[in-house]
Amino acid sequence: MDIMRVKGELVCTRRLPGLGSVSLRVLQSQSGALSVATDPVGAPIGKWVFTTSGSAARLAMNTSDVFTDLTICGLIDQWDQ
Amino acid sequence: MDIMRVKGELVCTRRLPGLGSVSLRVLQSQSGALSVATDPVGAPIGKWVFTTSGSAARLAMNTSDVFTDLTICGLIDQWDQ
Amino acid sequence: MDIMRVKGELVCTRRLPGLGSVSLRVLQSQSGALSVATDPVGAPIGKWVFTTSGSAARLAMNTSDVFTDLTICGLIDQWDQ
Amino acid sequence: MDIMRVKGELVCTRRLPGLGSVSLRVLQSQSGALSVATDPVGAPIGKWVFTTSGSAARLAMNTSDVFTDLTICGLIDQWDQ
Amino acid sequence: MDIMRVKGELVCTRRLPGLGSVSLRVLQSQSGALSVATDPVGAPIGKWVFTTSGSAARLAMNTSDVFTDLTICGLIDQWDQ
């Protein structure tokens, strides 16, 4: 699982039905790369989170038919990079 | 899920039957690397999109027998890299 | 499987139910990158361990419903990097 | 899916039974890294191809019991890197 | 599948039961990074091998309950890097 920081919300009006009502976050890795994750936790912008990837990302969602490959698992309380 | 930009269409006359009528796009990552994705969205050239990878890429297609490992999930409305 | 060193315990009060009582460790790769792993071994801080990733990480846990993508498999006795 | 160039055939007399009669190719990525792929297409040396990875690589083979993680999907007609 | 060189045997007295009697090898990639693989082939130290990763690594073992993510598939006869 990776350690990333929440950078913002993803704004996209046109997306596949399978991602319909899921909250999407833009995350930044420790090296600065950006990616998109589904967020069942409700992570605030600026917070450090840890994420799971691959098929585990789908298991971490409430419904199994969301085709995500990255999901936020929890907020990190204290983090000194 | 990754953030990429649509660079063009992939031209290939000889490919496996399992990819028969699927639309293929050449994408460019934020670091410049190129890859190929299946496109159920109809993404125009030059637009920023986000993609899902691995087994989720197959789930994101309408038919489950397409052996892709990267699929475009949606268009990003606004994106300031 | 990767070779990593245990850097500390992950402190997070708010996480998904599926990771409820699992012990989480912050690991450092040989190149210095940090990640988070589930730990069924009980690895002490500072020790070198090897880890399995992807769907194998879930199999390595006692219960199959933990949505981890990285699990510690064992302690390495001697390691001269 | 990735874009790679066929560099040669892999010569190995001793391999696992599960890869018995499959054609293996050495591929070179755009950054120069080498890897090995199963080839159901019959890709000539020097040609650019695109490949699928992970569990999709097994689906792309005719038989599902080949434990590959990289399979050539098709030849690219025109490619200006 | 990747091309790697066998660097040594992994010495670890304390590991999960699911990896009980499996032979483990330390491999070095072409870029120098080290990883650990299960070895059903019996690869000698110093030899170049090719490996399969992910769920395919488990299929390549005789028993399907070994939670490896990297398995040696065969020895490469001639290899001029």
C-alpha cells in the first residue's frame, strides 16, 4: 500500500456508468506523480492517506462492480516525511 | 487510476481476434511515456483522460473477453498540470 | 517478492473496517521509497524483511477478506546490501 | 498496453513444462529495458508491437494454462517514435 | 516476463507457513535492483533466468497455495546483455 497526499477532487462530467456516483480524488505520491483514486473514506484535501491498488482496490469499495485500481484505505494521523 | 493525454489512434492491421473491433488509443503519461489503451468513451485527441489498469481494465469494457490491461474511464474537464 | 526494511508502525485512527485489527508497518525499499504493508509475522523495527504484492498479499494473510496489496512474508537473517 | 520492439528470440533449453511449445520473444521497451513475451502473432525481429500484461497476458494466449505475464497483441503498422 | 541473474539463496529462519519448503532465490535485475523469487527450476548462482510475476507466478509453482509474486520460469542459454 502506498502513502500519498490528497491534492483535490477530480472534475469530469463524462465518465463510464460503472463509476457513476463514486467520489474521485487526485492524489500526489511522495515523488510528486499524480494519480486518481476512489475515496470511500471521505479524505480532506491536504491530508496524507494510504491506498491499496490492483484487485484489492475493488474489494475496498462497498460495491464490487466499481472498476477502480486505486482506493483510499485510511487517513494517516501523523506523518513526518 | 492514471492521468494521461490522448496522443492518437493506434494503426495496426494485424492483431489478435480478441481485440477485433475495439477502438485503441495511444496515450502519453505525465512523464512522457507512451502506452496503448482501449477506449469505450470516445476520447478526442489532445484531451486529458483518466485510465484504469490491470483486471479492472477488462471490467471497464462492455464485454469481458477483451484482454486489455488499460482502459479509458472518462474525460477530465479541467486540468492544470 | 521485494526486500525492504521495517521503518515503523503506521498510526491511523480512521481506516476502513476491512483493515480493522490488522497490524500495519511502514516499510522502506532499497531505493528509499516508503510503503505500507500488513504484517502477520510480527517484524521488529529495523529488520530486513521480504514482501509479496498483488493478490498474493491477500493470500498471505490468515483471512482472505483483508484488502492489502503488500504483506510481509518473513524476516531475513543475514543481509549485506 | 505497452509499445515495444522485437529484439530477438529467447534461447533456453531448460524451462518449466507449462511453457513447453510457446514461442518466446525478447522485447525492448521505449526506454531500452528488455523483457520476455509470449508471441501468438508471429512478430518479426525489428518490428514494433504492442503487448498486454498481467492476467490479460494469459487470456491473450490460445490456451489458458500458459503462465505468461506479457503477450504480444499485434503489430503496429506505422510508428514514429 | 523479466530477465534477471541469480545472486544467491535467501536465508531466513522465520517465515510464513505458506512458503514452508519452497526454495527462494535472490535475483538481480538488469538495472541492479534485488528481489526474491521462488525457484522450481533449480537455478545455479550466476546464471541468467527469466521470471514471471503476479498471479502467473503462483500458477508456475507446482502447488497453487504458495503466495509468491515472482517465479523463475527457465534458464537462458546464451545472453549477451
